[in-house]
Amino acid sequence: LMLLAVGAYCFNRSPERNDVFRIDYDAARIARVAHAGEIPAVENILRPKPILLTFDDSPEDTATDHRILAILAKHHAHAIWFVNCKNLDPAINRDAAANQVVLKEIIAQGHLVGNHGYNHLDLARVERMNPSQLGHEIGDCSDMIKSIAGAQPKYFRPPFGIDTPHVKNVIEHGGMRVVLWSSNSFDSMLHAFRSNPQLYVSYLKHNPAFDIVGHADAGDILLMHDYTNTALVLDAVLQGGETGIDQGLEF
């Protein structure tokens, strides 16, 4: 039995076995698509728990972006980067050209890109105050991503995780699905974490309840941000477990 278990493990870890994952949009979780002949209970024992990494508010700072990309590459991990298009717009952001280059690098390194709204606004409030602006916040951002990345985004994360039935209809009419999260890194919980990134490192170190990987369940979608404080802990987080999707998502 031991030999059979070892053989099954080696077979399932072989390069020829490309794992594919699907997103359960309602539950904000992921699940691996089983290969023919697999026994799910055995697979759950043999395989490490999959966690989908996501980064909101990107690309915002080229130094931080490159640091995150290097850490992900080190661990052979991939993520969905949810883009705020204000960071790519030369009329709004003086670093837009550099951010556009980073966006292309993100895609070139095999990551997925999603839409996170043009200006990171509460879309439920936009709907109440100026519903015509939804087209700009959602559709124009998709168009900008497509003009830079060469493909329309398939995923949308509403800023603050807030949407409405009408907002969701606009998103889906734009060819996207809403992707929320089931696990939170709390990297944006305090403004002080951004102004003093080392404070976040200390916070996680001295608060075991916020052990990101240890408290994540198999199939969780992990919310992180494109922040300096996140980059400081990311390497240690990924060393804490087999985190991220190495092969791909089912589209």
C-alpha cells in the first residue's frame, strides 16, 4: 500500500499532469478539475491545498510590483491581479507609462489580469448618485486593459467587495464574472500598514490568529493588495505552504 501511495503521489506530481482549477463564483472559492480516473478522497490527501492568490489595486508602484513578481516566480506561483485603471491613465497618474509596462510584464509572466474599477469607487454608491458613470468605471476600464494587454478581462472584483444586482448585470454584460474572496490577508486593515510597512510584518508575527496560510482552507481565494507591506511578508507566506495556482484556471 505504501508503494502504491508513493507511486500515485509521483504520478500526480509529474510535469505531464497539468492541474486546472475552476472558480465557484457564488462561494468565492476554487476547486481543482479532476482528471479521469481520479479518486477525490485520495487526491485530497496526496496533494497540497490549493489557494488562489489575488492582488487588488495594481499596478501601483513599480518597485513593489517587481518585488511581488520576483517572489511569485521564486515559488512558481501565479495570481490574478485586479487592476485599477486610474493607475494606467496618463491624465490621472504621472507614473502611468511605467505602470503599463508592469502590466505587460505581469501578463508575460503568466498571471491573469482582472478589472477592479477605473477609480476604485463604491459602485453601489455610483449607481445611486450617477448610474451613467458605471459604464466608465466598468466598461472603460476593460477597454483600457484590453488596449494594453491585448485581451478583454474575464474577471471583475468590485471595489470594497460591494455590488448590486444592476452593477452585476453591467459587469456580466461586459463579459466578466464577479470574483470575491473567502480569505483575507488584512494587509489593508490599517492605514498605518501602508505608511509603516514594517508594522504589518510585526503585526503578523505577533498575532498568530492572522497566520495567512495556516488559517486558509483548501480552495480559498486569498485577498491581498499591491502594497509594500504585502511584498515584505509574501515570501514568508508562500514558504508557509503550497500556495497559489501553478498551472492554470479553467476559462
